[in-house]
Amino acid sequence: MNVHGRLLQVHDAHALADAVDALRKLGYTRLEAFSPYAVDGLMEKLGSPSKRIPPATLIGGIVGGVGMLWLQYHAAAVDYPLNVGGRPAASWPAFVPSAVEVVILLAVVAGFVAFLAGSGMPALYRPEFNVAWFEEASRDGFLLLVRADDPRWDAHQVAQDVAALDPMRHAEVPS
């Protein structure tokens, strides 16, 4: 049987933060927390979030701006040049407003796609849903998952380490 990880439930937000600290000290790096509300400082304890959004936003903006400027230049100067009062066909000041709009549009779209990819959404199914008491995370449960893809993963050792934290309950999460 493939294992996704080990899920444990603790009493409150402070116990959840303490459990994260204790498991981090033991060397576990792939931890996920589930709680009914945001817990102060928990994100920092779990590790830094993905840093893909700013570069994706920058790349999307650059591609959008350069692409729009090229499209307008090509349309005005190459495909359909018009001589209107001796003005140049490729007048870059006329191209700037629409290029700025496309920069903003593609930067936002690229950042949103990077956010979805980094957060694993939309996730209609997760292996944690197989644990009968997982739904308590949306009401009054504070849960912590030690993932099986953690470099320190050993099913027997993880069970001992989790039990040493004195959780309310813990269970293996099948894939």
C-alpha cells in the first residue's frame, strides 16, 4: 500500500505550532498544516512559500509589453503602412498606452497561474480526505501532515516521533 503521509490532530493552535517546531527540530521538512483559521506565525514555521509568483509576473509583463509593441509596429509599419501627413509609420508614442494595458493584463494572468500551480489548486481530491476525521479541520480541528516524500520519511520512525508529541490522535494517510 502506498502511503501519502501521517496525519495528526492536536488540541489547539499553540499545540499545532509546537508540533511544527518539534518536527522541524527532528529534521522533517515536508509538513502541511490544516486549521479552521489562520494561525499567527505558522506559515513562517512551515517554511517559505513558493517564490515563483514574482518572476512569473515579471516574465508575463515583459512578454506582454514586447509582444504588443511588436504587434503594433508590425501592423503599422510592415503590413499596412499609411502615409498620413508625412508622419512616420512606426510612431512608438502611439503604441505605449495599449502596450501598458497588455503588460498589466499578462502580468496578472501569469501571476495568477503561478499562484494556482504553486498552491496545487484546484484540488478536487487529496489523499487526506480518506481519513475519517479530516473534516474537523474546517470546524475545530488542528491537523498536521508529515508527507511521505519527506527526505527523513520512515513510516515506523515517523509514527514514533508523532506519538511522542502526544496528539489527540494520528493515522497513516493512504495514497
